[in-house]
Amino acid sequence: MELQDYIKFRNFIYKRSGLHFEEKKIYFVKKRLAARMKALGIQRPKEYLWRLKYGDPHGKEFQQLINLLTTNETYFFREFDQLSVFAENCLQEVCTTKERQGKKKLRLWSAGCSTGEEPYTLSIILQQMVDDYHTWEVKILATDIDTEVLKKAQKGVYSKRSIKDVPEEYLQKYFIREGDNYKVKFSVKKPIQFRHLNLMDDKKMRLISGIDFIFCRNVLIYFDENSRKAVVSNFYESLNNGGYIFLGHSESMSRISSAFTLRRKNGFIVYQKVED
């Protein structure tokens, strides 16, 4: 594939989805474009681009391509130290405030939930850390642009590799062994709603509100600076006052938004919505 063909695909993908791929990802993107072309029996890049633009009225092929381009490895209790800050500091703070107000409702959002390890991890943490958990109304929204990973997430069945960092006590308490795999129990699944969502879909993003915690880790890397600002602006609006957003360990709000208040907790930086 010639560079000029690649640029046409990259620009088209950005226009349709908001996903931005830097020059260093040329090989990654070209390889996946070639895979879809081979699967469809298409020889020329120009033909595949035409199909995406004009021969895909319901967007099914475009979704297949997006699924390939956004594949991301994840596992339970990823970035454990950050999760500890959430569980032992931020969660306790928000729960204390809500109890004082008589509002025993918790709303979390796993934005870019992939195959589900993150929202299921959050569900386990809540059950472990929230006093009188069963007296709380808990909902976890789990969204992703990739329809295939959402199907896997809803099944809730994982390999040993995915659960390698799950404490043995939690394996016994929250999982069912199925051969070489592990299936999350119903109690872990119960509060979670999986939903297909492109974070650049401004209309749908604005419908999400009343959130206490957003986890958007290692997702913003797929967007350019303007898109990141748009996504984070909607995150801010969706959060309750006093709510927190958690980014990946290498991500920062410094060039994206000044709306959040930076908090340092146990050596970690977290971002809080604080309005007077």
C-alpha cells in the first residue's frame, strides 16, 4: 500500500470515528487494512476505500475494521496501585459524603472497557470495600467502540492470563472455574451495563450524567488533541460534583483540560471535579 493510499484511509477513519493514528503506527494500521482486504477478496486499496465510503450502508464493514484497529490487551486489576488509591481513598471519600447526604447511590463508568476486565474489577472492589454494599444502589456503565470485545465482555469468561493478578481469595469468592477458564459470578455481573459507544459521538455522550467515577485508561491515546479535549469536556459534564476521573499511568490532563482539580493521593495523580 502506497503512503498516499494510507493517508486517505487514515483521514477517512478519523472523519468517521475520531480515531487518530500517528505516523509511527503506519505499519500497524496497514497490516490490519490488508487483513480486511484479504478477507473480502479485494486487491486494490482504492476499491476497499470505495466500499467503506459507498458500499457499506449500515456501517458493518467499517465496524469490522474499527474492531481490528482498537484491539487492546487488558487484564483484571491492571495498574493495581492506582486501583488501591481509588479503593482506599477516593471511594471512601465519596461514600462518606453520600452517606452524609442520604444518597446511597454509586455510578461508575468504564470508558473503553475492552473485554470487560476493568468493569468487573471495579465491581469486585466495590463489593469488597463499600460498607453494607447491598444497601447501596450501584451501577457500572461499561462502553467501547469495538463490538467484538463487548460480546466477550458480556460472556464474562476469562483465561488464566487475564486473571493472573487476581488475589486467590477473590478467585474463590467471585469466579467459577470452567475447565482452564474462569467465569465471573452473577453478583459481579449484576451492576454492569455494557453498551456500544464511540466517545466522539457528542450526542450520546451528553446523555450520560450522574457519574461518580470515570475510568478512561489508555484510551485517549487513540485521539488527537482536539478530540481529547472534546471527549474530556463531556466527561466533566457527566461527572457529579466531587467525582473523579482516572487516566492511564502515562496520560495527563495537562494539555487537555484545566477544569479538573489535580489531587495527589499516595503518590498518584487523580483528577476531581470540584465546583463551588
